[in-house]
Amino acid sequence: MFPSRIYAERRAALRKELTSGLVLFLGNNDVSFNYPANTYSFRQDSSFLYFFGIDHPDYAAVMDLDSGKDHLFGNEVDMDDIIWMGKQPTMKEQGHLVGIENTASLKDLAEIVKGAVASGKKVHFLPPYRGETIIWLSDLLSIPHLNLKASASADLIKAVVKLRMVKSEEEVKEIEKMVNVAYLMHTTAMKMAMPGVVEQEIAGTIEGIALAHAGPVSFPVILTINGQTLHNHYHGNTLETGRMLVIDAGCESGLHYASDITRTVPVGGKFSQKQKEIYEVVLKANLAATEAVKPGVAFRDIHLLAAAEIVKGLKAAGIMKGDVAEAVGKGAHTLFFPHGLGHPLGLDVHDLEGAGENFVGYDEETIRSKEFGLAFLRFGRKLQTGFVMTIEPGIYFIPELIDMWKAENKLAEFINYDKVEEYRNFGGIRIEDDVLVIENGHRVLGIPIPKTVEEIEAVMKS
């Protein structure tokens, strides 16, 4: 937990962004996975963590914008709780840790919120994403559960996005520590990526590294020789020489800040000429995009810069043709690079995505595209000092997508379909780093994780 003043300062900053009413934050509850007492590992709501810091289930909080008082709600532990979990802090002690004097039981929450609703007072809340929270909110506010998302406070969403997107020095340190753990995860995976090894052995090992050195993985590990499937969580394949292994994995700190790193390596430790040629196209896109990161630059422009680098490289390989700018403008690159360049990173691995991607990544100046590929760009607006972004270009040969485009002869003036067929079973390559926007440019966070051909081959040989 951070010092109590940090949570008090965050709430004070939020109060300046809003006018009147109550701001309601519901923490997460324990969730059972096969019977009531057998629960998934608890994960607190990220915005509750940001403003209130308490990493325990069954808490809620209210900020009264009119009185200026903050209230924390929860239930005191009883002897049954102590027997199973040991001595637990009291409500007053929890409140003291985050700078809140006013504490009460959860039953008092309903009285306060329902009283505010009955008197016509505005109750601000964020869009809920868990079933039990939806039920709780619906009961407190007397709003049908299907209407909750539409009833969420746009003013609160915008204020929370504004505050959480800019990372403090303490937050950056937490993220960077997790990138350093990811270094161990990824270099271990590289050394294990040999013929005959089953993907699950590597995935399990690196998840164990996360748990041993930090916390849980920040998202389910993506580790596959079928990298053409962007989020492939199946780990049952046996590694074979000639295949590329995509490893997309990160972990959470004790305070739940995340890392998110991707590396792609050749099974057996040696790139073939064909693999090296495509890999270095992705690497050039990664480096060019990273170099372009600085305050005031629209992230969509950096995405398109990466796309242009990919077209240049695929032209050199004979896979694409024609004018680079025109090819990017018409979306020809999306056959091979169908996703966005990256996303914000922080308390969530896709930071603040629960608030709504368009609130986070777009604004009045930058409107989200509806075109294939570019529509998948989660974040398009201008960067600011303190943002942490992933930079993760890729090239993928997706047989089903190739077949569809080829049957339509789509954008054939830019794509050499005969040459593409030579790569049908190639798979995919993605390279991802976590990058902090600083005053005069950027800084790649953490210990440099091997990503050149020479560096990867050296690690795998060792």
C-alpha cells in the first residue's frame, strides 16, 4: 500500500473534477468457482484500489462532494473470520491507512445511497463489469441491471481516466519492477523453447516465476507456435524446429501494477533466413514506433508509422508492392497487421478498459475509425507526459483471412498473393515493450529484454 497521503491526494484531485452529489465506489467480492467456500484468487477493482487502496473483499466507499467527506464501508471481522484467516485489521485501522476517518458497516451504505437517490441527489458511479457488482448496484440505485452501463456517470469516467492515465513516480516504479520480473519470465521461456518441449511446460514455468517474484500473471499467458492467432491461450502443442514461438506475458506487483511484454523466438534457438527476414521487419516497426513516442504526438499516427514500416519490409520481401503511403491509407497492411499498435498500461494490463475504450483512447479531436484493422486500435489520441503505453507491432499470416482476401482479390494492387502462399504456415511474430512518455520523449521501462536476432540467439544458446 502507498502512504495514506497519496490516496487522500488522489481523492482531492477527483473532487476538483466534479461538482456535486455522491461518488460511489464498490470494491470487488470473492467469487466462487465450484462451491461457495472455494474461491478464485481475490482481485480488487482497480479504481477502488487507486482511490482507496484497500485490497480486501466486501468494501465500498462514498465521496460526498457537497460535504467534502469520504466514507468507507465494510464489516468488522468476527471470530469465525479470525479462525480461518488470522487477525484482521478493524474498519478504523483500514480507514486510517488510506486517510479516511468516517467508517461504517455495509448495511449503512444502502441507507445513505438510497436516501440520496430518494432526495434527487446525483450518484456518480463507474460502469460495472462483474455480475455480483451489477446486482449490488442495481439494488442500491433501483436501476434495472440492463440500464446500468448507460446510466454510469460520464463526468466520473472522464475524471478517473484523466487522473489514472498520468502515472506518478511511485506508480512507474511499480510497473518497472514488474517489467524486470517479466525479463526473468521471457529469458527463461527463450531457453526452454527447444524441440520436443510442450508449450504447457514453458507457460507453467513462467507463471511460477511471476508468482515467486511478484504476484499473479497480469493476464492469461499467451504462449504458442500458432502465433497467427492473436490471443492464443492453448498450450498443448509440442515445439518443433522451423516454428516460431510467440510469448506474450507479464505479471502484477503486490499493489497490482502490471507489465506486458511480448517476444517471439525460433524453436531450437536459430532463426532461418525466412524467419529472420520477417522478424527484422517487425523489429524495425517496434523501434521506429518507440522512437516516435513523445508528448503531443497522436498515438494513431505512431500506429500508422509502424504500419508503413511493415509495408516497406514486406515489399522488400516481395509480399507487398506499390506505394507505401497509399497501401497504408487503403489498409492493405491489415492483412498482416490487423490489430492496434498498443494500449495504456497501469493497474490494468489494458489500463482503464473497463471505463470504455473510447473514453480512454479517443476524444473530440480523435475519433475512432470503423475501418478493419484501424478500428482495433484501442488508443488513438495524443500522448501526455506520464502515460505508459505498450508498443507491440506484429506480422501474422492468418490462413482464413488470406483465403477471404484472396477470393475477393482484395487490394491486389498492393499484395502479391502468390508470394503470400509461401508463408501460409509461417505463424506470427509480435514484439512488445512497455514505454513511459517523459517530458522530452520516452523511456523504455525495465531491464532490456533481448529482442534482436543476435541477442535472442545468444540467450537461447546459453
